[in-house]
Amino acid sequence: MAVAEGLMEKGELPEAEEKLLALIVLLIEAFEISFQSDDDDDEDETPPAPHVTLERLMHGHALTVDDVAHIFGNPYVTREVLEGKREISRRQAKELGKFFRVPAKLFSPNVQ
């Protein structure tokens, strides 16, 4: 987490550091999905919602709504997605995966 936060604080990153940050975020997400608490509570950890993953990646790349609006069609729809009011479609998940260079299934569990 500290490495990811350090990269995020830098702002604009060279391509190699962008790829590193995307990989670190992916690993953190995968860890959160697979991690089960050894505490007394038996509740399973659930993966972060797709809009939360998107928000984290945007923050990590210092992107604004306008930077990803082309994927959703317009800034209004993008804001609705980020607020969790609208789901990410399979097509949008694939485009987001390409855009951030991460697996599309982080944005939609129905994407193979």
C-alpha cells in the first residue's frame, strides 16, 4: 500500500511507473478478494465494487471524470457509474481493462 500511495502522490507518472502502479493496484484488489480474516467473525471478505475499483485506478493515475468519459459516452454517465448508481457494462469493462491495462473482470464479473 505504501508503494502505491507513494506513486499516486507523484501525480503524472512515466509509462513504466504507470504500469507498476496498475500492477500493484491489481495485486491489492486480488489480495482483498482472497483475504479471509483470521478474527472470530466468520464473514467472508467481498471484492470491492467495480465502481470503487474504477475510482481507485482513476485516483492512482490522477485522472478526472473527463479523462474516462469517452468510455461511458459522457461525463454525466461517468459520474453515475462512479457514484454506484449505474453498472458498468461488459463493453465498458473491456474498454476500461484496456485503458488501465488490468483485467476487465475487475469492472464486471461477467467479462471473461
